[in-house]
Amino acid sequence: MLSLCCVLALLVLSCPEICGTNAGVKVKLTQKGLEYGRQIGVTTLLDQFKTIKVPDFSGSEEVSPIGKVSYSLTGIKVINVGLPQSEVALVPGTGVSLTISNAYINLHGDWRVKYLGIISDSGCFDLVVSELSISTTVTIQSDDTGHPVVSSANCAASAGQASVTFHGGASWLYNLFSSYIDDALRSVLQRKICPLISDAIHNLNPYLKALNVLAKVNQYAEIEYSMVESPVISTSSIDLSLKGEFYNIGEHKEPLFAPTPFSLPPDESNMLYMGISAFTANSAGFVYNNAGALSLRITDDMIPSSSPFRLNTKTFGTFIPQIAKQYPDLMMELLVKAATAPTVTFTPNNLTLQANATITAYAIQPNTTLTTLFNLNVDASGQIYVTGVKVAGNLTLNTVNMTLGASYIGPFEVKSLDSIFQMVLKAAVIAEVNDLLQQGFPLPAIGELNLVNTQLVIMKDYLLIGTDIHFTA
């Protein structure tokens, strides 16, 4: 049951509702995912049931023809448990139901009897409780701090039959009152099972309480996975709408754009589906731009040694002669800085990045001071290829359009710089961007749940992740 709840908890990364807000990330747990949760949950329950503590108890019964017989049962332990049949189902609007049937429990203990006031006997016994049925519903709610809380509701347990076998002592005696012992032990077990299940579910809450809906990405950004509306629980899936928004560390400033509504496809061949919208990606660009992280100083040591182009006034003087004349034999430095936050667009099987930036060229004087040479406005676009379950990527430059922003060395033809700046951008800027993209950002997860057999598909306005789940105890 704990493992089943872990599967649910992967989804219920919830904070107080934010009404009217579209989701940046959507998550769907399918019936296939629930079925996997049932399998590992039943395995966990088997271990839980073996911990059932049956207290010592005693009583007395009138047994014909010998009269009053006093008995005591001690040292009762669970020897074996079987849960051969179980089913899990979604309860629309509530949570998940679990039904177990034809279960059995074997117990072993010691017995002692006294009758006729002076005669006593003792031995051991084995008890088989069969045709045991259990049903419970796991409800999902939110506490006052916005963390998910799970609980057991409508739990019922019944034991169809109990059969006790005594060993040692006078068989004619204990066979006379075995039916009383059968009923007593069966009643004790029935009272123990639902509290055990309730405790097992309740014990998950400290883990849920520790869930961090803000996942740190790096020193600049964190991503929030709070819920923006109540979960939609149908007969076939649980659907969650999460905020999925990047923020600067410690500063939750909202961008001017909002998520575009989108819906996950009805496919249920995987256990879990996640949809990550373009809003989520663009909120990252907004955050990195606010942090001033979208700027890069490029020096000659960042250019491959095999390149014929060097970052100096001699190389640039080939295209702009006045640079070599006014600033002969000096090294240069370029400052590439985003003019606005970059934007990402999702279209079927295609993810495009559009960026507006400025490139400022400096001559490095012998005393290391920088002299501004010119400033270019740059519009660039590229393709991002998404890989891995951490949602990492790789950027390939498509187009670069440059216009002159300002010149401090006189007029020149910007187009003459196309080849050298294409090389510089690919060798330094794109490499730096790809290092950042390769870090990726974390997907919502919990505990020992891992995502396996993951596939990524770029849809209109969002990235679809279909995956199975593997629980490692």
C-alpha cells in the first residue's frame, strides 16, 4: 500500500489552489500505472501483515460434560500471509480503492487450559484464517500547508473461516472448545487489519510532508510544481495540473505572458504521461534574463586553436580596415548579451528558439582597459533537440541576422562579418548554451520512483513525455 501511495504521490505534488491559472505542466497516471502500483503495494502489504501483533488473551467456556474450562492463548505470531487476489480502481473525485479477496493468514501460538478446578493441560496450536477479504479507499487531500495528505476511508475486513489445530495435551479436551477459540482469534484478526492498513497509509504522510514543490535547478533558478487546480480523478486516470514555472531563487516574479491551455492525448499505453508547455520553457528564459545570466564575454582563448580566425584587430581588420589602422595588433573581446528573454516555440516534432541579443566588440588596450569598437543587434534562431528524462537539450544554430547598432570606428558593411560571427557564435556562445541545456531541469519525482522506457515527443505548444515507473525499495 505504501508503494501504491508513492505512485500517487508522484502526482500529488500539491500546494494551495490557484484558481483560474492554466497549467504549465500536466501529469496523467493511467490505469497501467495504478496496476503497477497494485503489484508493488500488495508486496508491501504482505510484509506489513507479518508484523500483526496478536495479544495474549484468555477466557472461559462451559463445555459439556466437564463444565467450566478456562483457557489462555499466548505467544501468538503470524507465520505466513497470502494475498492471491487483489484489484485496484479509481474512485472518481476521491482517490483509489483497493480490494483483496481470498486472502489467508497462518498463526502459531501456545495454549493452556484448566478445568474441574485442579486439572490443567497445555500445548501449542496452529490457526488458519481463510477467505479473508479487505477493502479500503485511499483519499487524497491537502493540509493547511498545501502538502498532500493521504488517509484510509471505508475500510472493511472480514474473515470467512478460521480453523485451529491443537498439538499436545488431551485431544478429546481441546476439540470440545476449538470452535470458541476459532471465533475469538478470527475476531481479533478482523479488528487488527483495518488499523494496520490505516497506519501504513498514514505513515506515508511524513514523506509527503517533506516533498519540496520547489526544485532547485542551479544558482539562478528553481522550478515550482504546485497544483493550480484540484486533481481530476476519473474511472481511467488521475490528471494533475501543475504550475510548472521557473522562478529566480528566492524571488517569485511573474512574467507578462501566461500558459496556453493544452490537453494530454488519450493514449494510455504508458504508466505515466507528462506535458511540459512552452510556457515552462519560456519562464526559464525570463528567469535567466532577469538574473543577468544571459550574457557572455568571449575572449580569444575560447576560439578553437585550429580556427584561422583569431579574436584580434588583425583578423577583424581584414573585414573592417579602420580597426587595424586605429588599433593595430591588439587582442579583442566580445560581449554577447540578451536584449530580451529568448522564446521557445513548440510545433509538432520541432522546438525552435528565438533570441534577440547585442554583440559589443572591444579592443583590449595594453593597460587592459576596453575600448568600444562597435555594437551589433542580432536576431538568431535555432533548433533544440530534447534528450533524457531530465529534459535536457542541445541547440543547433539556424539563422543569424545582424544589423549595426552603433559604430565608434566609422561606417562598415555588417554583412562582411557574417562568416566570422557565425564561427564565433557556434564555437563559444552555442557551446556555452549547450552546457546549460545539458544540465536540464528536474521532473517531479518522489523517493525511490524512477522513470523508465521514457519517450519524448514534441507536440503543438508542449513537450509530451510518456514513461513507465520503476520502484526500487
